Amino acid sequence: MNLLNEDQEQQLKEISKYLLQVRQEKGIRIEEVAAKTNIRLYFLQALDAGKFTELPEPVYVQGFIRRYADMLGLDGQALAKSFNLNAAPVITPEFHHEETEHIRKRPNIRIPLFVPFIVLIAGAAIALIYTLNPKLITQSFAKQDSAATKPVQTEPSPLTVAPPAATPDATVANLQNSTSSPITPPLNNSAIATPSPTPSTANNPNAPVAVTLELQGNSWVQVKADGKTEFVGELTKGQRRTWTAKKQLTVRSGNAGAVLISVNEKPAQILGANGRVKEVTYTPGVVSQ
């Protein structure tokens, strides 16, 4: 029996495909993932093979995604949030009875009463520090951006070449000529040659492609530049990020309706529908979906 709705199946298909790709690129065996995450090998194999009818309830699947991604060195919390738990079908009592009984038999761990108070006080103190000093939030985001984003290439400004220095003989000759030759009036501004405008990147197929994302809401995003993964994680409402690539730049979003995308400084457009996963590839001359 399938416990996932249509949107959840589509999201899980994209996430499982990405996790399988990263695991294979790093040469990690699936048995090693099962040993380090305490996830049953049967569920991991079903997740990699796309057999979602073999998986338990969506809330446990979300936990599998987080532990699986953390083991591969990814942001498991952000990747797990991209899997929507809303509108899941009702679970029938007979499905995965064995797994449900195993979860129910877990030992109850009693936490001392003072521990939640300590955690609550620590959280309130951290929130107060960030509230009183908003610069800390800006600095933390700046550090994350500098670690995951390449600097945007800008065209160098034209260099001004200084005239060669006059030699002593040339200086004496100029002084002698100045006594006999009339003073030449200054040239008009209109006579000064102006450099021809540089063609824009939109008309130059050899120029790099630059893509800017502006978030209208929260969305999981993956960006690849020339086949290399440049960013993967969750972007929040109001964030603005730019990436460049020489040949090809691919953007994948778990919530396309929250992403405004601008290519080579053109007017921004919405990537797709709300709650939908969408992937778009851009090149200097062609945009393919």
C-alpha cells in the first residue's frame, strides 16, 4: 500500500535520486550507510530503487532522509524539510505491523526535569543576543554565502595608460619650441574619441551565463555550474543569490513557486508552480527545461 500522495512521491523521487548520486560519487556502499544511520537496509534499498510502497509512514521517511544526508556530509535538516508531510493518507492498521510494533516497543527514556529548563534558558539567551545585535545574523549569513558561492565575475574597468615620462633632452627642446611656436588652443570635448560600447552578454554566446535567484518564500535549492554542485540547501524568504557558469548552469527547486529567477540581468520570472519540484538548465545562448 502506498502511504504517499502524488506531491510527496514526486518530491521523494527527486530527493532519493540526489542522495543516490552523491553516495555513488563518494564511493560509499549502501551497507555502510545502513550501519552508520541505524536505518534498515531494506528501507534504504527501497528508497534508492524508487519502491516507495515498501516504505513506512512519511514521518519516518523524513527521518531516513535527514540521517542519510547527514551521513553523506550534506545538510540533512534542510533536505528533510523539503519533503512535505502534509496531506498524507490514513495508515491502515495492517500495514507494516511489524515495524509499528518495533517502534512502539522502544524503551521510554526519562529526561530529568531540569534539562528542558536549561535548554530553554540557553535558547532564550541566544535569541536575545541576536535580537540586540542584528549584525551577528548578517555575519553568519555572509560566512555561509562565501563558503558555498563563487564570486560573480565582473568586467574590468578600462585602464588609463599614462603618457611616457619626458627625458631631459625632450624637456629642453620643448622649452625652446615654446618661445617660437604659438600656443595651440585646447581641443573640444567633441573631438575626443569615445570607446565603442561593449556588447552585452545576452548577445555574446561565448560569454558566461549568470543566474540570480530571489526567494519569495522558503525552498530547497540545488545549483550546478558546469557539472559541479555549487550549492544545495534551503533558502529562506528574502534571500538573493547569484551564480555564474561558463557553459551550463542548472537550477533545481523543491518549491518552484517561491523562486524568482533572472538570467543575465533580464527581468525576473517565477520558476514554476507552488509546491512543485522543477529543474531548469541555462547556457549562454539556450535555455532548456
